[in-house]
Amino acid sequence: MAGRIEDYALIGDMQTAALVCRDGTVDWLCLPRFDSHAIFAGLLGTGEHGFWRLGPAYAPGAEPPTSARRTYRGDSLILESEWDTPRGTVRVIDFMPPRDGAPQLIRIVEGVSGRVPMRSELRMRFSYGRVVPWVHKQEGRTVAVAGPDSVWFDTEAETYGKALTTYADFTVAPGDRVAFTISWEPSHKEPPALPEPEQSLVATEDFWRDWVEHCTYHGPYREAVVRSLITLKALTYAPTGGIVAAPTTSLPEDIGGVRNWDYRYTWLRDAAITLSSLLRTGYREEARAWREWLLRAVAGDPENLQIMYGIAGERELGEAELDWLPGYENSTPVRVGNGAAHQLQLDVYGEVTEALHLGHMTGLARNDYASVLQLKLIRYLEDHWNEPDEGIWEVRGPRRHFVHSKVMAWVAVDRTIKLIESGDADGPLERWKQLRDDIHRDVCEKGYDKERNTFTQSYGSPELDASLLLIPQMGFLPPDDKRVIGTIEAIQRELSTSDGFILRYPTDGKDAGVDGLPGDEGAFLACSFWMADDLAMIGRVDEARKLFEKLLSLRNDLGLLAEEWDPRLQRQVGNFPQAFSHVPLIDTALRLTASGAYGG
């Protein structure tokens, strides 16, 4: 059985990622890309669907021992896990070197004290656990082949096969180092080069150290901010600049429920806000690469702008269910692909325009087509902003006039007006100023409940929505506006969990709610960070700091966050780690640091 979501560590090479559990088991790895088929899918099934455990040997029928300590090596993505056993202490170093050739997952066992018996159990299953590969020896190396894929297993330890699993049993003493590597290569090509684990370890540590040195944030929350930045970098697909929302699929928002989605794609919204955080902390190169990805993905066709694309800009992300996988803690269906790709979500135009605007304001080198794209987006919005859409949360119910979508349409027009006023673009300035005023008036008249003094989820609806917390952050209204304060306080009253975190919107348990789905979900962590931001903006800075630091306490021992927090089960839920949780963590830390609202 897979571990709790927060029991996992992330390692990756900025083209794919693996999840490593506390007991030393890699339960999730897709090769060669984030969105490829998994060769270890035990996270969504059982050991029969693929895993790689490396740790102290244990008795048959017993549970594998969990590590006593684990940490990332400094500011890097190199995981170090230590076990204390009756016979001594051992350390396992897990990492994926930034790719220069075949993708590799390297695991180095290091003896610390005593003499510790160790075991490696490698069970490769291709196509999300469905295909058992042909495993054989070739020129002294172990290779697993199935269809277009081959995975090469290299180690100096002696290996043997049993029950369709490759084992290695060995003992380490102080100073011993035993390395294991798997490398992927298309099966029709020559074998990948022999790995050099120790050299790769040094190069990987150097890479992360050099990258972190560019961070311009040096405030009191630096540890949390840097770990979040490293996580966001790890979710960036280096060849194209696309950013995945998370490296996993179908980790449930509701344990045992149906709210299980594939997040291994690039949502324009998630990527845009990620770039905003990277730009504000000194990472212009990532912003430039994402802008180039955006221009390629949209490809002169903003009228058919999708809310998400593949990591190389692919448009077709057809959704399917993998019925042979029982799901994480029996949460089915397990989905790959995402049928929401072709939804209409008008807010995306605002997020993309805001990211392009921020890049322009922070001195990102000018790209003329980026300005052309921005103008095309507004021309589309001019004709479509007043249509209903599926909204930021990708509801699978009927389209509505979501207030947040209208606010972000206003943002898109507002930022484009600023671009024209700066002299870097030409457009019908007066006409678009009138458009900006029209959208603003429409939202304030139709999306605001005067009796309750709050904006609502959609025109004419009584429900609240945590996306309304972005109204002051986007500059739609000033923080001291009574309607803003009323909305913040209404969300605190009606969408707060018992421990003070924020739900996205009301759900109705067994019945289909506003999102068209049965079941409930946890507190959405991004929304809780937005609440902390808003509290700081309206002068309730002590309350903001307390909420922020309470949110930081939800991170796992390695500083990682999933999408949501289940207040009933007191555990993380949803895909992991989640960019949409780590981005607002950074943003709130920056805001609180600027306000001086932090303790000790």
C-alpha cells in the first residue's frame, strides 16, 4: 500500500520526477517525460504495478522500516534518508541529475555505522503497471524492454531475479558506497552510456547551488520560499519552458472519491502565476522560456486559446480511465489526460496578460509578438467577456457568469491599456478604456450582494467563492473598499474549516454541487494563502501572519505541499507537490516581509 501523500519526497531532473516514500520506495516515476506512461505506478495501485524499494533488509511478511531522518542536501533536490537499525545506521542518497543524455534515477547507499544488511527490490511495470517487460542481461547490464521503451539497471552489487522482480542483497559498513542507477532509452536505440553516479552527484549539487544563488529574497521566510522555488523549478520542463501543475495524476481531493485528475500538463493559469513568483524572486530566464513556450503553444490562434496544453504545447489531451489500477486508497477512477482542456475559462486571458505585463515591468527583454498576442487576446475578450464560462475551478456543471472570470477579463484589458500607454503597443485606447469601465460596472452591479455586503461566486447566485479574494490583489478594487472587506469577512464566515483554512466553494457531499461532482474536498491551500494576503492588505497583519505560519506547518518534513488539506483526516490530499500551493506561499511571504508582519 502506498504511503500517505505527505510521506513522499520529490526528486527530478526538470523533465520528469519521481516520488520517494519514507521507507525508501519509489512509487511513482514516468519516463522520459512528466506526462509519459509510468514505470512505477504503485502510488495508484499495489506493488504489482511497479516500485523500487532500497533500504535495510527486513523479515518476510514484515513492513519495510521507515527512515528515521530525511532531508534535502542543502538547497538542492538531492534527498538523503537515514535508517537507524539494530546493526547500525545507513544513508540512501536519491537524485536525478539534470539531463545530459538519457534520463537517470541514481540511488547511492552509504554506510554510516555498524554493518547494515540492505536490499534493493526493483519491479518495473510499463504502461502504468499494465505491461510486464522482458528483463534480461545484455553485455553485463540488466535491461527491461517492452514496446518502445527500455530501462537499463546498473550496479556493482550482485543481482538476481525472482517472481518477476530484480533483487540485490548486500551489506554496507562505514564509508562503503554502493550505487544503483536506472536509465531510460528508446528500445530501438543503442544502450545508454554507463552511469557515473559520483560525478553526477557533484554536478547535481553544483547545479542547484548555482541556481539558488540567483534568488533575490532574503527575508525571514527564506527557507520556505527557497524550497518552494526549487519545487517550481523541478516542475518546469526544461526543453520547452512549460510548467506542469503537478508531477502526478489522480491523487484524490477526496479520499475514496471521484475527484481525481491528471495534473501533468501546463495550465496557462498555473504557469502564469508561477512565472510571476519567479520574476519577483529574480528568475528572469525561466520567465523568458515560459513566454517563448506560450507564444509557440498559442501559435497565432488566441481565439481558440486552451486553458492547458501539453508540456511541449500539445493541444490534444484526451481523457481516459485506467480501469486496471485500483487508485490511491481506492480512489477511482484513475485518469490520464484531461477533458477540461477545451473548457472556456475567461479568467485565463487575465492571468496570461498579467504575466506578460509583469515581465514587461520587470525588464524582461521585449518580444514584439508577445505584444501582438496581448492585443489579440483583448480583441477576443471584447466580443466574449460577457459570456458564461466554466470558471477558474473547471466546473463540470453548466456554464455561469463567474465573478472571478469577469474580474480577470477586466485585468486583461487594464494591463493592455497600460501597455499601450507606455508606448510599447498600439490599440484603440479610448474604446478599451470604455470596455474596462463596462466590465467593472457589470461586475459591481451583477456580482455583488448588497444585503450581505459581499461579492458572490456568479451572477445571481448566493454561493461564495474563494477566488473573490483576488479582487484587491488584482487591483480591481482597493483593499479598504467596504465591499472588499465585506467579501473577505463573508468568506471567513462561510468557507472556513474548523481549523481556519479556506474552502474553494461549498460542496454538497453525496449530491452534485455547483461543480457538477458528488463528494466533498479539503481546504484549498492556495485559497488559504490568498486569505492571508488579503488580511495583510486590509491591515490585519498579525492575523495574516498567524494564518500564514499555520499554513507553513502543514508542509511535510521536506517543505512540500499537495493541493489541499483535509481537516477531517488531518492530512494532505490532491496531486503532489502542487505548483498552485507553492506559488501563493512565495507571494504571501513576500507581502508579509514587505509589511514587517512576522515574528521572531
